[in-house]
Amino acid sequence: MSAPTETLAPGYRPHRTLPLRVEAARQLRRRRTQVVAGVLIALPFVVAVAFAVGGGRGDRSTSGMMDVATLSGPNFAVTCLFLSAGFLLVVPVALFCGDTVASEAGWSSLRYLLAAPVPRTRLLISKLTVALAFSAAAMILLPLIALGVGTAAYGWGPLQLPIGGSIGEADALGRIALITGYLFVSQLVTAALAFWLSTVTDAPLGAVGGAIGLTIVGNILDAITALGDWREFLPAHWAFAWLDALQPHVEWTGMLKGASVSVSFALVLFALAFRGFRTKDIVS
């Protein structure tokens, strides 16, 4: 789509088209962005009410994640991440990354963006950068709200570990940040899958639903123990590797393997998205 340098209009700079702030402002005004933020903000309150209705505080002698949830604000934040990591956090990532290009095609505005002219690579980079930024913000928003709600409800204190022992308040914040960072990296494969589907379909729901559906299929395959060691090549196999951070000393092996699998799949899918979109016939 980009013209040779000598034929460019005076003042035209391809790298300045579709600025990130413009794309971010457009996405921020979308109703689905506001709905996702509302759900993530409401979740910690819902969980706190559920614990209040269910009765007493956790017992430190027990080993389950739910049994230490109400011992402190940091414990409550980690519990909310535990409850949402399996599926809830997949949805905003698939939504932000799967809706970004397909929605333009669905509105029949994609061809006008390219005729502006916005180079195809520049368009994808802008949309992908903003989609990943919004996905990261969703990941950060949940533990921040949960930490505030948990501290207000159960007080500030050390992070009590499910296996016994505790981590001081300052280190607990570092562990929560580590867990949140790993969750974001582990969701990169979902983001890449949704983004690739968004470049090959004009139906946003198809891209979002396809990414969520294939993520569910990955979870099902991981549950089939007959696959043996082959399951280690599935991103879903490492979805809860962050639990290794809830030990007196962090065990990095599982998280490093999970991150490498997710990033590897993501790079391939991102490359497919860029390669396919650069030669795609845009008619919508």
C-alpha cells in the first residue's frame, strides 16, 4: 500500500499515520472496553460478598488456596487471580485482540483507513500495540482492585502461603506483580491467536469466539493424561505454573517453560497475521 518515496505527497510520513493515542482513544470509548472494566472491578466485590455469606475466616492449618483467602489483603488478591486465571482473564485478551481489525472490516471502514493512506504494517502495529496495552491493563486492574477490597475487608498483612509459612508485605507485592506478569505472558498465545483470526475474518465475534474456543480445546487436551509429555507443548499445560511463586523461594522452572511455549506460539501467529494481511484483498 505504501508508495515509493519519490511519489509521496509533501509532508506525508507513513510512520506518523494512525498514532497510538488516536487508536487508544477510539478503543477506550468502545462499550466493550467499559463492560470489561466493569466486570473486572466488580469481581473482587462479588468474591468478598461470597466469603462473607459463606462464613468465617480461613484456617491457617489448611493448605488450599481458598482456605487462606481471607487472612489478608494480599491473600485475597492472589485468590481472585486464582479464580479468574482459568477463563475470565482469557476473555478480555481475546476481546481486545480479536475485535481490533475485524471490527474495522465489519464497519466497512478498513478500506478507508488503508486509503487514508495508512500502511498495512503500520495499521497492524498500532492496533496490536493498543490491544496488548489494554490487555495488560485488564490484567493489572483485577489484582489492584482485589488488593484494595481485600485490605479493606480483611486488613493488611503478610501473604500466608497455602503450604504453610508466610511472605512479608513488601515481598508479597513483588510476588503478586510476578504472578500478574506471568499471567500476561501466558495469555500472549491467546492474544496472537485472536489477532491472527481478526485479520482473516470480517466477523469480530468469529475472531473472539474462535480464540476462546481454541483455548478451551487446549485445556481439554491438557486434561487427557494419555498424551503424556506431549502436553508440555500446550500453553494450557502451564496456565497455573505461577503457583510456584507461592513458595518461600520462587521455583522458576515451570514459569520459564510456560513463558517460552506461549511466546513461541505467539511469535508464529503474529507473523502469520502480518504476512497474510499484507497481501490480503481488502474489500470491506
